[in-house]
Amino acid sequence: MKKIGKYFLQGLIAILPIAITIYILYWLAIRAESILGSLIKLIIPEDLYIPGMGVAAGFAIILSIGILLRVWLFRKMFRLGEHILERQPIIKTLYGSVRDLMGFFDPSKKKDFNEVVMVTVADKQTRLMGLITREDFSQLPDGIGDGETVAVYLPMSYQMGGFTVFVPKKNIKPVDMTIEDAMRFALTAAVSTKKVETT
């Protein structure tokens, strides 16, 4: 019985990440099919509708927005829409948080998170893994940082959150690790089994 339980646990650990990933993709596809599919049926005769058109439409819309954002006029209009959202009391907090989180995964913004470091704290024996987010404080109010300070984001394990700390440069040590590997390592409380690839 003990061996069966052990094998079952190993199987569960192996299959769970795959199952959760598939479920999330399936849920997104179902939502797109339900919402966009209903809109498509209003435009074309129902007998011409083919299951999956909603998913295809969702993919096409997202792809189109990505392409249009390269056009100056569309980008200007998009930023105007963002500005309107940022002026709404409750919406601005939610929208700003989601936008900043998604911006972390934007390849064009990788320069903002350009280095993985270990931050020395307390008795100098304890270290926290983090990502440098800012080194230049010249455009910010006085008292936030100076030439000898860096801003470091410290991700929290097993949740989407963390802390931003401002520490002296002498208290950090660079780590030869990619941003993706560092995030996976920190978010899984250092139990990530993926082989770490050095940069």
C-alpha cells in the first residue's frame, strides 16, 4: 500500500502541471468560443457557423491588436484609452496592477528587469533572490534612491506578489541566471526541478 501511495503521488506530481495548463487553455478557449461565437452568429447565418470560429476570432483579434500597436496612430489612441481608465477610481488600481504584471512578460521590456541578484539582509548570512528593476532615480522625488542605490523586486513564493526594496549596491551580488529561471526558482520556493541555464 505504501508503494502504491508513493507511485500515485509521483504520478500526480508529474501530471498536475500539465493538467492545470491544459485546463486554463481549455477555459480560455471555451470563453472565447462562447462570447465571440455568439457575436459571430449575429453576423452570419447560424448554419454557416463552424465550431471553433470563436477561438479563431479571439486569436485573430489579439494578433491584430499586436500588429496595430506598431502603428503610431493606433498606439496613440490606445494610450488615450489607457489614460481614461487610469482616471477611474477603482478601475485604475486593478487595471494598473494587471498591466504592470503582464508588462513583466513583455519581451520588449526585459531591460527593466535586466539582472538577477542575491540581496544580503539582516545578519549578512541571509540572502533573498530578486530582480533589479531600477538603477536611475533622477526622475523620481528625493529620498527614494541615489547613485549608490538600486531597486530590487523580491518575488514571493507560491503567489503573484512580492516586495520592492531599495538597497545599497554593496548589498547585492549578481547571479548568472535568466529572469525566467529566477522567477520559477523563487515562485516555487526553490524547489523548481528545471535545470537552470546560465546566461
